[in-house]
Amino acid sequence: MCERQCLACGLRSGWLERLSRAVDAVTAPARFVLERHLELGFFPRAHTAVVPWGAPPLSTSVAPLRQDPGPARFLFIGGLERHKGIGIALDAFRRVPDARASLDIAGAGTMADVCRAAAQRDARIQFHGFVTGEQKSRLLEGADALLFPSLCWEAVGLVMLEAFAHGVPVIASRTGGIPEFIEEGRTGFLVKPGDAAALATHIQRLAGDRASVAAMRAACRADAARLTWARTAGELVEVYKTAIGPLDNRAPLPGALTENRKG
């Protein structure tokens, strides 16, 4: 998050704000995103709606809750950049002193070498590099919780929805649109951005309470089942209908073909 706007961004946002005055309808995947734009004066004439993104289809191979005394498995998957909170995740994990928890890190970015070095120092940490497809699915299926300690304004965070589809609760930053998708104690926990101590507390809590993880797994899958792309598409269609109504009552522009306008 920029503390102040540079000249180039100021000129660009001013131009975009003027263009936004002609917009008839606008949607955002989270209320935070929509309200932030409205606060800045964008879309003054538009019909507005929050249309959440859809979660991936529910995984059919969710790992059962493990009864063995092995460590609870925590996962960070995403861009290995400072603003994504990987440094906070590593700091928090260092504050968990015992072997009741392990940490898998997957992704690519400028902090990849930092993550690789952390894995070499701490046997509880495993660095996988960039993953996709089946390898990514296996990591999600085997995780007990996802760490999502972002320092930036996330619109939603698709990795969070992917975790829900695999029945994996999320410990995330209370920033951007994230809090709109996590119900505290039901599908995860929220911490202040940058608070490694609070993140470590929740890691220790879940590592010692497998019963809570089991209950949260079911709740996460229930939310993913509700947030489908079919629902997203249906809600977008309704927004289109709302916007088209006033358009149909306007006089066509001089020289413009009605068919082209409606197309």
C-alpha cells in the first residue's frame, strides 16, 4: 500500500475517475473494494453490486483428519514477496518452539532464497518452489491450515478460496476484502497485518487442537460449495439486466445504429 500517490499514478487515477462517470454499473468481488473506489469519487452514477468470486470445485480427495501424533501441517502458497507476508509467516513459525507443527512453503519470488535458507536451518520447514496442478493439490489436501498473512490490500485472495475447497481453514490478515470471507473461529482466524506474534499464537492453538481443525474443515467446504462460479455468473447477469434497462430507454446517439448499441 502506497503511503502517498506519485505523480504518474495521480495523473492516471484522475483520468480513470473522469472515465468512471460514464459507467452505468460496477461490480466488485468484495465490499471493501467497492467502498474504497466510491470513497475516492469513482462511479458516481453507477448501479453498484458486490459479486463474490467463485471458489474452485470442491476437492474430491480431501485428506481425512489425521489421528497420528505427527506435527500439524501449515502451508504458505503464493508469491514469495514481502507484501504477501512470507516474512511474517517465517517469523511466526520461529516463535513456535516445539515440533508440533511443520510448514510447507510453495511459490516463487524475490524472497525464494530466504525461504530456502529457512528450510535448511529448520527441519520443520520444507521449501517446494513454484507448484501447480497435482503437486499444488497435494499440498492443499495435506494441509491442516493455510497461512495468508498478507500485508497489502487483497481484493479477495484466490488461494484462500482454493483452501476452502479443500477443507482447509485459513489464518489470515485482517486487511482488504479478506475479512468478508473468513468467519472467526469457524473457517479461520484473523490477525492484524504484520503481527507475527498473533499469527504464532493461532499456529500453536491449531497445532494442539485437532478437534477444532475437524470442525473447521466442514465449515470451509460448506462455504466453498456456496461460492460457486455459477452463482457468480448468475449475479453478474442480474447486474447486466439492471444496467441495460435504463440504456434501452435512452435516445440513440446521432448516427449510431440501435443494433450496434445493444450489441
